[in-house]
Amino acid sequence: MLKKLGILLVLPLVAVAANSSSPEPEPGLYRVTAGVSGQDLPAGMVEESIEQCVTKEDLAADPSSILGEHAGMEGCTITQHDWANGKISMQMECAIGGADATAESRGTYNASSYKLVTTMTIKIEDTTIEMESFVRGERVGDC
């Protein structure tokens, strides 16, 4: 699970690097914190932090291909994405194992940090689950 989380945590950083008109994030060691809250989760925010080395190759990757291939995200399609001028915007739809999900992400970034909030709605048969997650990363040094 931590490996999957790590892949998802680096995605916002890879995504902003894919747009050449924006401030390019620097490779290095990032402290990344992610959390999730939702109606069917325990009270309060579930939060986890990791340190992750982000390479030039990571930053050069196509974020939509990474998102589609990793972290159990098969069956997902990015329907809208925009990473420019310090702002991140993305929408995604998923159909995985009988569940349909939609996600909308909004955030900001600069050369050494980023913040992203995602609102997700998951529909499984007659049940709807709503969740909100956040990811924030800060460059803390070299790898």
C-alpha cells in the first residue's frame, strides 16, 4: 500500500513538470504528506508522511500515463487536466470492479512545493461514498 501511495503522492509533482510554461519543479528529496477524510472513514483526518526522491526522469514522465498504469488506477480516464501558471486542475472518471468513481482535483505549485485537494465520489450499487484527500509536498534537500 505504501508503494501505491508513494506513486500517487509524486503524481502532482510529475504533472506540473509536464507543462513547460510553468515554474519547473526541482528534482530532489521531498517530504510528502497525504490525508483523507470521508463520511465512512473514522473520525478525523487519516494522514501519512513519507520522504521520496524525485528524479529528473520522474519529472519528465507523462502524468496521464503514470496515473493510468500505476497504483491500481486501471480503468480510470483523465477527462480534463491543466497544469499552468502555478495552478493544477484535473478531473478523472473510473470504472473499477463494479464501482464508478469521479474525482476532481485542484491545487497550486511552485519550484519546491505543491498542494493538491481531491474530492472523490464512489458509487457501488446503491451506496455512494464521498471522500476528500489532500497531498502536499515540500522539497527538503537533495536525494
